[in-house]
Amino acid sequence: MIFTRRHFLKLATAFGLSTNAGPLLAKPGSTSSGPARKPVVISTWDFGLQANKLAFNLLQQGQRAVDAVQQGVMLTEADPTERSVGYGGRPDRDGKVTLDACIMDEFANIGAVAVLQHIKHPVAVARAVMEHTPHVMLVGQGALDFALEQGFVRENLLTPESEQEWRQWLKDANYRPVVNIENHDTIGMLALDSHGNLAGACTTSGMAFKMHGRVGDSPIIGAGLYVDNEVGAATATGHGEEVIRVTGSFLVVELMRQGFSPQQACEQAVQRIYHKLKLRQGNIADTQIGFIALNKQGEHGSYCLQPGFNFALQHAGSAQLHAASALLAS
């Protein structure tokens, strides 16, 4: 069949793309054909600096990317001062700290947990799901039962600081997550190891004061995280419901497969979400989305909807925090 402009317009309409010569149809960029820069690790937000440091040390020792990303995000999970990840995370509106996480390796092995209570390291439980069950996701009580069977220790994850915030919130119970504060703090980490293999992990306590049982994008493979070892990897942060609508991380990776650079792919995904928000007349002002991506050449990309998202990047000779460009920057 001859691919005519009419066919192109139909496809563009179906996928919500602009038919103008605007940024939604930016031409794929050339990917470097030179030797890959490796190892590399990239993660979301400023706490990624310390998490990256741990992960990068493991990568320099020749360890697999999947081991590095797991250990890296576990550092953040264990920090009670990081109030939207792991121990010390803000509770749901019932006062319960529920955690979500997933992990994906270079062979497309995947594991995830959601609405997990009482276990400090949900990403480690997700790894156990990946390696010791025939399933890819366990949730709620089933996830907790499995974790305890695997030897994980039951703990109280609600710190006095988080409990005090929750009790203060109960006074008016106004649920309106604030951009770059209560609707982020997921740590997503991607790594390219010295063997040239990719992996990723994503972990969060989710939105503060959410409904009990709410699950965002973070533990959902294809939404909060996706790895294709032939192409690249991506992870997301921000308003999970919006990422899920477009299977955001898979979208970023698939765009890279089509020839877009990591930066262009992140930009395309954010613009797709923005387009869908406008169609639904969603509350754009209260929505934040951020993506980071890493390809097989060690090239990275990042983009967000609102200003304020940052990411940490580490490779040989450099460990820095960067501000991501934003679609709605003034």
C-alpha cells in the first residue's frame, strides 16, 4: 500500500499528534554510532545524587545494572527524611503507609508490588517477585504475606513527622496535591552497566493522603518504568494517573526505537500527556509529569510539564544535579 498524506493524517489523528510542523512531530534525531559511554546512572530528583553514587560504585565494580539500581533506590527507601519514598513516606488518608515499586532487567524480567505495608524495601520484594514467583505483580495483603515468607521484616513505617502531618491534614481533609511537593518524590533509576546492559527500578509511597488502595504509575511496567535492552530505558515521576493514560515510559522507549533521541522522546511523551489533558479539560496547573531516559549509547534525556523537576546524572568523572526543561516554562 502506498503511504499517502491522507494515511499519515489519519494516523496522526488516531495517536493524538499534531499535523502541523510543530514540536509534536519533531523529526527523529540521529543516535550516536560511536562507542557507548558506560557505565551511566540517572535518577529522578535531588535525592538521586546519593542513590546514584552507591549505584555507580557497584557499576564500576562490574556488577549488573539491575543490582545497581536496586541497591541505589534502596538507599532512598531507607531514608526517613524522604517523605514520599519508603520508610517515612506520607500515609494515605487512613493513616497507612502503602508502598509501590517495580524493577526490570536486561532480559525483560519484571517484578512489582503495590499497596505493600510494613516492609521498608518494596523494591527488594519486587525483585523477589521477579525471581521467585511465576507472577509479575503482587498487591496488598498478598504482597505482604509473600514478603514475610521470603524473610523480610515487618516494621512500622509511619514516622512521627509523617503522622503529625497526617493528623494536621485530617482537620480539613483537603486533597489537592501540590506540584513538585506531594505529587512527586518517586525515585526512578536507570543504569547502563559496563557490559552494555540496561536496567531500571522505581519506588514510591505515592501521593500523600491518597485513598487507601490507590496505585499510581510507579509499580506498573510500561507506565512508571520500561526497559528494552535493544534500545533504551525510561522512568517517570509526577501525577501517576496521567502517566498511566499514555503508558508513558513505554512510549518514551518506543519513540527511541523509532529513532528519536532520549531528549526528543521525553519531550514527545510530555506533549502527548499535555494534549490529552487539554482534551479532557483536566487541571493542568496542578499536574506535574517528568520523564528521564537513557539509551544504549549512554545518552540521556529529560523533560517535564511544569518547571521544578530535576534529575541526577553520574558517569565517569561527573556527578551532577540537572534541572529538566519544561513544556510550560514561562
